[in-house]
Amino acid sequence: MTRTSERTQREKKARERYDKQKADAGKRSRSITSTARDIGEIPPVVDAKRRAACERDFRLFCETYGQESFPLAWSPDHLTAISKIEAAVLRGELFAFAMPRGSGKSTLCIWACLWSVLCGHRPFVMLVGADQAIACQMLDVIKIHLETNDLLLEDFPAACYPIRALERISQRAKGQTYQGNPTQLEWTADQITLAWIPGASSAGAAVRVAGITGRIRGAQHIRADGKTVRPSLVLIDDPQTDESAGSPSQCATRERILSGAILGLAGPGAKISGLATITVIRPDDLADRLLDRAKHPAWQGERTKLVYEWPTAEDLWSQYAELRREGQRNGTGTGAADDFYKANQQAMDAGARVAWPERKNDDELTAVQHAWNLRIDRGESAFLAEYQNQPIADDIASDKLDKRSLALRATTLERGKIPLDHQTVTAFVDVQEKLLFWLVASWNTSFGGHVVAYGTYPDQASSFFEAKHAKRTLAQAAKGAGFEASLHAGLGQVSQLLLGRDWTREDGVAMRISQLLIDANWGQSTSTVRTFCRRSAFAGVILPSHGKGIGASSQPIGEKKGRGDRIGLNWKVGQISEGQRSVLYDTNFYKTFVAARLRLQMGDPEAIAFHAGQHDLLFEHLTAEYPVRTEASNGRVVDEWKMAGRDNHWLDCLVGSAVAASIAGVHPIATEAGGRQRKKAALPTGPGGKKIITLKKLGT
């Protein structure tokens, strides 16, 4: 054997020894790592009898494991809420409850989540908050209980022990094992998945959080055994903010999400449990609607108060309030007021009935005094909203149009005649299932208006009627044709009536409608309306239209322009198909715009008036909505319009006619000829530079 071959053999053996040593070291390292990742055996349940007693008794579960969270005795309202929560979790019911601020409703919600997953009642729970950040805060509280509550560790070790083994290092969750198998424990900012411990009631249970307007639909979770589960319990904690509560459009959006996406989380044919802890911030906000058993009977709404009956000694409490305020003003404190109450307590408590007698601060004698202190310090409006769940409608604008004032706007000009100083005529058709509402308006160069004529097709031949009870319908006029055919025929009749004739001005000049918009928003009418507009003999002056209420927090229509779009005063004309265009406009802006002109003194060039005659039903429609002022976090202020539950179709027609006038080239004036400053019809800024679309008021 040559020296070269001997050297080669030695090198080969050296490499083999090295490879073996390396493999052995790797094996030892993996064994050590595996041992380090494995949590070992799960400790036994310390008190199985205690745990068993709590598994189907939510109140006992809270009292046993949540003593620090619930240090005071329960009130009757708490016990009612607890029984409803228990029914929701165990039997798949829905429950919404509003309790005074500080009553622990969110805490009850959190413990309901713990009870549901630890006892195996619900394998997948969704926590929904007003936004993602708020929901994550609830999840953080749940994490703290699972990490630190020693009683939960004692009786639910399969859930809590693997979490303790992380030693607050969440990254360890991915590699954690039990008896050599991954526990599949998740411990992230928006989800908890409890360890997969075979045989444990909590094995693989998941809790996920989301904001109500975030990603909710289609949520699902795949367990370690390969089974896909969908949420079977949804916990909704205060799903609205102060901003959203003041916005009718945001309330409606959240209500739709709650009724649709959230209640559909369990999937087809599956029943979901739901708990909603809510606070009524404004009248008819999301919480107020959810508590209304006529609107949402399935939610079994329960509205509680801090005080059910106030004391009868109002004069003594008035003196107490003044003493308390005086002490706060001069810096001497509230001692004089406290002494006054102590001396007159029996008389001052007479007639009072509070929800929770134990609720008071250490420096207060009774819950009655506590309630009065809150009422005095917070103010009546805040107290009614936060502690009585009965907010007053102080923010609803007093700008609602009234029929008496509108009646004074009728002129002597006969129906069908146009005022002498008006140069533009427009019209709008509002589509309903049974009939069409239409209105013709004329406009001057100051954007002052005049209602020239209005009516319905078919004509109802009645001074008062409701659209849903129309006696003469589109289907009857089309001799029993289907909806699309009867609508198409009706639009043909109305367009001929409005566009196939002259409209005469006071001086005898014949005028024609320069722009007609047809509502394409209603139900299944969109395709039919668009087809009619495209094929009509009057296609040059007809456009399909879509009204959309743009809220304070939404992007104004004019800020996003597509290719070929024509942008105007809060409207946009864009292409919807080859050779056809449609109008999108902001209904909130134009309803405020029109309402302002209906409040101006007659004789103002920007005012809107009516032709001669009685207009009782028209005024019913024009007053069927009212504005609610809302302000977004960016400072933008908008009057959002809310329906009062009556027909509003001619209001939509007058608003649509104003949009048509703007498209036709009519502009609100900023200054008069000669340079004298006029009051603006649309103010771009308000106090502090905030954007606002509030318009000129009556008599200003």
C-alpha cells in the first residue's frame, strides 16, 4: 500500500469518526431541546368537586374563581344578567344588556368567555369590540387570568399549566410539546388557542378578537385533531364609539354587520350564542336599537339603571348639590355637603330605590349619595347616558323642517309655471315598488329654487296616501306585467310627461327640462333603470343616479376621481358600462343644502318656494327626515340625515332635482355682483378651522 493510499484511508476514518461524533452531538442536543420544550405531565385537578360544581353554574364559577374581580355582593340586576349569560352559553341564546358604567358588565363578559372555554361549553369564541385595539385589550385581561389565577391553575391545569410553562415568553408556544406532540398552543396579540391535551375539556379551545368593522366573516379554526370549527359564541363588548353612535350611517352599518356577519359566524345551519354588553350613548344608536325588543326580539335586551326611583326630598338634595359645588369651587372640599347629608340622611334617602346598594366610594355613606354625586359632578346629560342608559337627544339638531313654516313658502304662481328670474329646469324620479314619485323644479343663478310641479305615476287621485298602500300601481297600469316590464313602461310614461312638453315661464318663454335624474338605488330596479336611460328617446338629458350618505369619517365623493369622471359639488358622473354614465351624489350634503334653502326668508335669492295650492302630503315627505350632527376624529363635521319612519320620496325628488341643477351648471354663489359679501350657502370651515357642511339658517 502506498503512502498516498494510507493517508487517504486515515482521512476517511477521521471523517467517519467526526461525522459520528457530530451526529451523536446533534442527537443529544435535540434530545435536550425536546426535553426542554416538553412540558411534562399535567398536574392533577386539585379540587374536582369544586370544579364540577362550577361547570354549569356561571354565578358559582365567578364567585369561586373570580373573587378579586367581583368583590361586592351581587345586585338583582347582576343576577338577572348572570342568568341570561348562562342561558346564552348553555342553550345557544342571544342576550344584550346595558348596565351603568362601572357595574362590571365587561368583566362579566370576560368571565363568560373563560367559563365557556375552560369548561368546554364553546370550543371557539369570538370577542368583538368597537375596534381591534379595544377587543385586544379584553383578550389581554383574559390572558392575565389564565397566566396568574392560581385557583384556575389548580382546577383547570390542562389549560393553565402549559401557559405557565411559557414563563411569559410567547415565542416558546410554537415549539411547546406534550408527551412529544406539539400542544398547538397559540398566544398572540389577537388569538389564544389553549393547549391540545387529549381528554381535556378545554383542549384546542380558541378565543379570537376583532373590531366590529374588521375581518369577521368566515372566521374558522383548525384544531390539532384536524377538525375545522367555527365560532359558536360571540361576545360583543361596547361595539360603538362616541363617534359612531352619533352617526346614523355608522349605526346602520354596524347594525347590519351585527345582524349579518356576526350572527352568521357559526356557519350554515348552526346556532350561535351571543352576548352583547352595551352602553346607550345617544337615542336610537346601535345599543338603543339592540335593546329594543320590537326591533331585535332575539337579543332579549335588558336595560338597567343606577337609580330606579329618586328620593322625594328634592329640596334637600338641591341644597346638598349647592354645598358640594361651592366646596369644589372655593377649594374647601365636599365636607360641608357630606355633613349635611349625614345630618339629614333619613329624610334624604326616603323614596329612593337604587340598583346596587353596595355601590359607593369609601368616603360616601350610601349608594344614594354616590348616585347624586355622580349626577352633580358629571352633569345631567352625561349621567343619564352613562348611568341611566337614557341619553337625552341634546345633540339632535333643532334644524328639522316643520310643516307650518313650509306652508308659508307657497307662492301665488300656479302649478306648472316657472318664476321670471329662473333659467334652469330639472326633474327627478324616485322609484318604488308600486309607483313612481316625480318632481320638477326650476332654479335661478343663485341656486334659489321653485317647486314647479310634482306627482306620482300612476296618479293616486288622493290628497293623502302611503306608497306601500298605493291603490293604483305600476303593475295595474301595465296590465299585470312583471316588475321590470311595468317599471320600464312607467318610466316611459313619466319621461314623456316631463320631457315631451314645454314648461312656461311667467313672461311666456317656453322652457324644457335640461336634466332628469332617475333613482337607480331601489331594490331590483338598478338594471331596468339603466337600460331605460340608455335606450330612451330622451337619453341625452336622462341619467341614472345613486344617492349615498357620506358620513363625517368617510371620504367625500369629490376626493377620488376615476379616469373620465366628471366631478362637481359633491357629485360625480362616471362611466358604468360601454357608452353609459351614471351619477353618484352625497345625500347628506344635498339634504342639508336643500333644507337650508327651505329655511331662508322668502325673498332671499337662494330660498326655495312652492307653487300655489295645498301641499300637505308634500310637506309630510319633506319633514320625514332630520339631521344629526356628527364629527369625525379628523375634525370633519357633517349633518347626517335620519328617517323618522314616514314616506320621504318627494324629499328625495327635491334633493335629486338640486343635484341635477348642479350637473346642469347651476352654482351656489359666494358673493353678489359689486363685491358685497353674501352669507355662504355652504361653509367650508367652522370654528377652529374644522370642515363643516352646515348651511345658512332661517333668518340669518
